[in-house]
Amino acid sequence: MGKLNLKKAGAVLISLSIMLSCTSCAGRKNEETGKENSSSKQEENTSMPDITNIFNREMPADAREYNIIIDGNDIRTDNKNGLTYKGFGILSGNSTSDLLMDYKAETPEAYAELMQYLFGGEYPIMNHVKLEMGNDRNNSTGPETATKRSRDEVTNILRNPGWQLAADAKRINPDIKTSILKWNAPAWVKTGKDIYNWYKEAILAAYEQYGFIVDYINPNTNERWNGEDDVKFTKEFAKWIDEEDEKSIPDETARNLFKKIKLVVSDESGTVSASVAEFLKSDKDFYNAVDVTGYHYSTDDDDNGGMKWFAEEMDKEVWNSEAQAVFSNSAFRPSNNVKDPSVAGTGIGGIGSPLEMANTFIKGFVNSRRSHVIYQPGIGSFYEGGQFSFKELASARDPWSGWIHYDAGLLMLAHLSKFAKTGWEDENNTTGIWRAIPEASASSAEGINPVNGRNGGENYMTLASPGKDNFSTMIVNDSEYTMVYNFTVQNINYSENAGLAVWETRAADEGAFNENYLKYCGNVTGSGDGKYKVTVLPFSAMTVTTLDVSECEGRIEALPAEGERFVLDTDSTGSRQDTSGIHLYADNFDYTGKKVPVLDGKGGFTGEEEDYIASRGGDTGAMARYTHTLNGAFEVYKTKSGRYVLRQQLDEDAYGIGSAWNNGDAVTVIGDLRWMNYAASADVLFEDTKKQPYAAISIRQTGSSHTIVASSGYTLQLYSSGKWNLYRRGEIVLHGKAGSGDGFKKGANQWNNLRLEGAGGKITAYINDKEAGVYNDKKPITAGRIGLGSSYTFTQFSNLRVDKIKGEVPYYTELLDNMETYDLTPGKNTRLVYNGEWTHENGQSMFVYQRSISTAKKPGASLEYTFTGTGLEILAGTFDKAKLRVIVDGEVYQESVKTQEAGNMNMIYSLNGLEYGEHMVKIELLKGVLKVDMVGILGDVYK
């Protein structure tokens, strides 16, 4: 989308805020230990917020007023597990981290910045990495790579990006926790002891490779609580851990750490079964085996208050162990104009927003004492159009450009983690982790996931130091109403005359999109008796704190802004950007000599390098560049002849096929959503032909399905017999059979070439450079990446090429979300211009780009954009039709033209063939319904 890098601009915006002098980040006592500081009385007083910078916001007459009592006697210092606030974590699973190691290899500075922002500093935003134990089958978005595909295979964690993510996070912060859980298991895992050994071998392999042992395991199956069966297995699992000795784990350090692993139950989704607490109360062995209860996508307790009992009375941990993050790009969210409930526009709030996410974790603590929240995925490093797209806090989808979207949802976490010491208390209760205070927390948001706080009720949560000298209260106002909170502070070792610092996040006023992100607003002064009054604006989040952190280095930092997002257009190696040649992309899957820099854990690099192939799994199976797998296992593999190929590694005869949440044959996708007119080709080889295997290549893949023929515009499928099919979105439009006379080489271990070319609506299929068939699509799917597929047999791919076509536009030079009405520069320049009556909505499905849509139903509504190129396309998944007038550079270009029906993220109207240059295009609705999901700008033709 051609965004400028705003990291420095964002930092300037933050620095322009009124700052306080900061002689100490600790407040009056040491917030980590709860003990008195050694500084003098004068130093202690000056470390408090400076009351000369007054926060004094006018209270409107119709403001809603609420009371918060912060009572030091409510801080439960002796509760070291249940009420200590553990903070936040991310889940790496379901192929959502597929592209992350490509960032590390291709744009390492972007990867290092991301890791440092999330996990770095003394007060990190994230302090837990949860991993899925994969089985090469689709477990929602896609498969997680199996660390062990057969009983006899040596465990290989290097081929799984999640383990590397965890290792890099721990290099930055050794105190970060790690945990593992299975969705499904490989076919060889048949018994409980198989599960245990599968876990154990992966854990010890990670220890040998990276030097850490996993902290938590759920031995059961994700979101499938099986009552007595799971109780029995949890106890068995705990017993097996306890029985490990010097023979089974010879390394004493590893053994001692392994025996400290804690167990989690029950990871249910959307519900909290009362039976969990009932078993914990009635079965002593089960209770002793369990340290954590975790639940997904629910804020509530069981019917008998079992989780409050577990956390408060029994002092054990309760997690929201898989939570909803942000369903949008919050930078453009303020362009929405929905009425929720009565005033148009919700700023950074509304359905699927950062504020809704914050209200969810607040309600989770209030209703069921969830003191830890894990987001799935925290980092979305998979291609657009995959299941659960735009359900993350950071989007990292273009490793070739280093583009990363850091969402404002991260600031909701920072509103707590940067104003308290979060994490895990030690056994001696001396770490100083802050406690969450139930009596100083409240939620009126409706629902369990997501929650709706647009009713204007109170929503807040308070954390306090165990020394009872500092506190921070986060307030969320996801409503159109102004609110006033009256604070009463008592029994806190805190001067009644001192101010409380106020930090706020909300949408921009007139400036850059991030001008009001985590902004210091000044201090509210007390009345002398511990009374304070704070006004909270509509659709905002606020932290009110005793701490002065405004100038503490590394404590508060600007949210990095999106960098430039250029199209993947490389030379013949596929590793160097080069827009001048015929190639869009190429890969022979031989990365010999390629290196990956080693992170230093401080936001930079050590100067050392790792071998690319070895670091990603080795010669028997390594992560291939830019692949996002939807099912199966596509890895770089060194054949007996010494040749590197891309091999589909999940062979049914060799390994069996484990269970999946979304069944389907093996698929991986590669490349850029913005590619348009190109030819994709690859050599394919079947290692065995007994089961009549097939291989497939696709073009214009945009998602919406985990199967290759349904998710791609066009797919050429070739069987080992020579039979071939050409698909358009799941429907066979041409078919035939290639023979030896056509150059087809029948049988195992024979190379054949598949080539599929898309030039506008003309789709041409080739087998071994001979034309097999031509399909002319009257309603063409015009853009998307490529896909490779196969049956569950060992299938090899080599010499992948994606080439431009002479005389055709190869790609969109810009791809704008429908809500991109301004850019992300400090100047906030105008982008898309809407006139007339439009509805701009967030909260759309996962197959809608950035989950937003703009809709016009009344004649006269228009969309205008000025760009440099040869045309533009409107994309949207819709069955609605519209009649349009199109004006180019002030002249009517088309008086009346119809849109076409299209699947998600596909073209409904195309304007092309203009002379390359700057143009102003205005599209007016004459009749019908016009929906806009994206606007793609056509570049120059390839000559």
C-alpha cells in the first residue's frame, strides 16, 4: 500500500505530549519487592506524579458518573497465584506463524523490532508463548508442522516456526513462560503414553537446541473436555512426569526443570463446565496434579463460581487460554460511521475493536478471575484470505517487504503491562508481582465473547503492588457516552495530596492516526482526602496510576507504524527485489550458502549467522520460503541424488493421516495477493503411482477455503495417469488426458511440467510446454497468489517460476482497504473520497479484507480516488449488482456499466487500459447496491 515508515513520526507524536520529570519509576516504594526504597523522603515524594501538570477535563451535564474505591486492605498479598496478574501471551499454532521465519531471514530488522516490541524491556507487553503440537493437518487456519511424523523418526522442532518464536522470545526475556497443547495428533500417536512421549521428546529437543524447558502442558485435547477420561489422563500424565529419573532423563538440569512442568485443564471453548471444579474438589489427586484451569472465548465462571473458588480460596491460576484479539485494522477503524447505538462512528471502539477486546479481558477477571490472557493468533503471519484472517494484534504477511501492522489493540495490553509489574510470583512470594483487586474492578459489558460495552456502563480493572503503595486502574469506555469516575483512595501508602497520572488512548482528532495513542494527559489532583475525579471520553481507554513513567526509558514507547508494503517482484533467484525483469518470483528450493542472522536479545544481532536450511529443519525437511500451508506438509527436502526440492511430506502409506478440523488434501500457497496477470509453472514428480496421485498448480488464489480448487481462481490438476482437469473456483471447466505423444512422462520418478497462465479472462493450461486447453472467463477472477497441491503422497516440486506476461499489467501497485480514507503519515493525507450516503462497517467475516466493508444503496453516492497507473478495480464478495457511471479526469468514461457477482476479495468492476499516468477516477452509483471491500490500482503493462 506504499505506506511510509512512521516509527519516528509516532515517537515525535508521543514526545510532544506533556512530560513529567521522572526521578524514579518505582513510586514511593520499590514496586517489584514491596520494600521501602533506600532513597530519602524528598526523593520519594518527587517520584510521584508532578501535580503542576493538571489534567482537568470538563464534565458535561449528561455525563454518566461512577465510583471506584481503591482500598489497600483489599490487596491480597498472600495470594501469589490466583490474583497475581500474569499479563498476556500469544499462541502460535494452526499455521498462523508460517511466514514469521521468512521475516527473520529476509527482513531481519523488521523481525527484531517486532520481537523487541512484544517481548522486550522490563515491562513487556507479552510474557508467554503457547505452542500447538501439530500433526500436519488443518486445525482451523491450517496445519502446524508435526515435530515427529512416525514412531521411529527423530524429533525435529526446527521445522516448526513456533518453537523458534518461543526461543527468540526467551532470548529477549528469559522469564517468559512457554506452554504446549495438541489440537489433534499424528497417526502414530495412539495411546496416552504415546502422547506423553511425543510431548517429552519435543520438550527435550527444545532444551537441547535452545536451552529451555516448557513450563506448562495441557495433556488433553484442545476444546474437548471429556470429564472423567481427562481427569484420569491428567493424573497419569502427572505421575509420568514425577517418575522421570536419571535413567530416563540423564541431564540433571533438564530433569529437574522437566519435573517442575505444571499441568493445565480444560481449555474448553465458549463454556466453563461445572464438572471441572467438582472434580477438583472431590478428587485430591486430580487437584494436586492441576495448577491452571484455562478456558477459551468466554468471560464467565461456571454455575457454581468454581473459578473464583479456584483463584481466591485455593490460590491457583485461571487463564483465558485462547482469546479474541482485534478483528480489523484499527488505524482505519475511525472511518466507520455505524450508529452503535445512536451516534455515527465508534472511533477505535465498536464491534471487534481494541476497546471491545479490553472489555473482554476485564470482564474475564471480574466474572471468573482470569488473570492471564493468551491471544490466538497474537501475530498473524499468514496470507490474507486464510481462515480467521485479521484476528490478531500484529499482522506480518509480507516478509519480502518487512511490512508489519501493529494494531492499537496492543496498546490495550500496554495500558496494564506498562503500569504494573505483571508475571509469575516465585515460591517465596518475593518477586513483587502486582495483584488484581476484585473489589476495585467492575464490568457491565454484555455477552461472553465478544462483549458489548456500548451500553455506557462501568468497565474497569485495578492492579496494585503487594507493598500497598502503588496502583493502576484501567478504564475502558467503549460507548458514545462521556463518563466520570470518582476515585476514593484509602489505606494506600500514598500521599493524599499527590496527583494521579492519566494516560489515554483514543482515535485521532485532526492529526495523524496515532496522535492520541497511549498519550500522557497530565495529572488529576486530589481533594486532600483521597478523592479524585476523572472524565473519560467516549470510545477511549485510560489508565489512572500513582506511577510516574512518562520519561522512564523503555517503559512507554510509540506503537510502530506500518512501513512500506511493496509488491513481491524479484529476480530469478526469488530473493532480491527487481521490478525490471520478467520474473515476479522464482524458487528452485536450493538455499545452499544462505544465512540467517542471530538475534542478540536486545533488538539487534550478535554478528553471528546460522545456516538457512539447518536453522529451518535441515536436509530431511526444512521450512520453504514464503509458503503458507493450508493442509499437509510442504518442506525443502534433499533427495538421494543431492538435489533440493519442495516435497509434500505427509504420505498416507508411510505415516498415516491424522485427524483434522478441516479435512482436505495437501495445499500450500505462495506469493502476493496483488499479483494479476502472470504465468505460474513448476516441475512435478510422483515418487509412487500406486494410488494414482495428483499434483496441482493454481493462480489467483485469494482464500476463503482450505482446499486448492475452491480457494483459487484457476487450478490445473494433473494425475500420474496423465488425466488433467482445469478448475474455476471448484468447478471443472476443461479436462483431458496427456499421453506420451504430448510429451507426458508416465510413471513414478518422472518429471513433468505444469504451467497455468492468466491474462485477463483468458486462462491457458500447459503440460510440458504443450497447450492443453484454453478457457475464456466472462467473469474473471483477476488477482491473487499461486498455490501448489497434491494428494497425500510423496510429491516433489521444483523450478517454480512466476513470470509476467508481455502487454499485461502484472499487479496492483496499491491495494487499499475500503476504509482507507487517509494515509498513515503525520500529514494524514486524503486517500479514498466517498460522497453521498455510504455505510462503512467493521465486524465483517474473516474472508473480507480487514473485516470492513463500505456499502452504497442510494443513487448519487460516489467514490473518488486520484492515483498513478493505468486503471483501477473494485473488489468485494457480493451477489448484489450495481449500475455505475465512471468519470475519468473530469470526463464521462462509461455512462452506464454493470458490476459482476464475485466471491470474497474478487473483482466486481474493472477499469483498465488508461495511458499510464496520474488520473482522477470517480465512480457514481446509478442503480442497485455497490459494495467496496478493496480498491486495487493497476500499474503499467509489462513491455
